[in-house]
Amino acid sequence: MERHIAFTIPDYTGTDQAAMEKQTDAILASHEALIHNLVEQFSSGRLDATAQAHVAHMLGDLRTRNASAITVLIVNIGLTVEVKGIPDRLPRWCPRPAEEALVKIGKPASQMILDIIGCPKFQAAHVNAYARVLADVELPRYALLKLRTRLDRVNEEEIRKRFESVIAAIEALRLPPE
């Protein structure tokens, strides 16, 4: 079943403030409806890995700031797909589409990963993925600074170990100098 979301391209020339606000609100509502629909599909459990990769790719390209979308990507950060592409062209996505999407989203994704390290949604199996995203978004030096700052505020041993494991994973990355 095809569903359509129509985006009206605004024309702000010669338009009064109220009309501009109305056009902007309509575009943002359509954008949010699209994001909501993609998150619902991803979370439904009905999509195979390739379809999930397409949704992750789109969420990254849309640079969503929607907390539900970012959370879905982080929870599924371990999603991997076989990269398929025409040999003369770049593939549509990398083998780790949720990671790539989170990097495209940037600081909001980085902030949520830092938050998730201290909560029950943390997945120890994905420490390296968390580290790669944090290092790509924040640059390794700043990612380490943010992690160590949070580590200094944590008293619970289990959560301290989580932060330490992500710190160690970033330190183990062989990254070019900043």
C-alpha cells in the first residue's frame, strides 16, 4: 500500500509574516509525519535488514532530531547489511547503516549515546559502535573528554565500567590525527 506525504514548496517572496509561518508549519508537520512513519515501520518488526537499512539511511539523510528516531537507531546500532552497489558507483550505504545515520544526525545522536551508556538500554555488545559514532561526531579528543566528564560524576560501578569500556574502545581506534 502506497502512502503519500505532500510537501508544498514555500514561496516566501512577497509573503506576509502570517503566511510564512503557516507555510513553515505545514512543511515541518509533513516532515514530522514522515519521520514518525519511518520510526513506526522500523519498530514494527516487519522489516527485513535491507528495508531497515533503507529506513536508517533515510533518517540519517533527513538529519532527524526526533528523539524516538534516534533511540531506534541507537537500539539497532548493530544492524549490518551486505553492501550492494554498482561497481562504478559508491554503494547506497555502508555495511552499518544505523551507525552511518547516527553520524549524519550528529550532536543529538552523540548526546543520546552518552545518555544511553548510563541507562538500561545500553548494550555491551555494541561498545565499539558507540565509540565509532562518538569519535566521528565529536572527534576522539572531545568524545573522550565528554565520556571522562560523565565518568567522574558516576558512582555506580556497573555504569563506570560502561563508560570505561567506551573510552577504551575510542582509544583503540586507529584514527588520523585531528
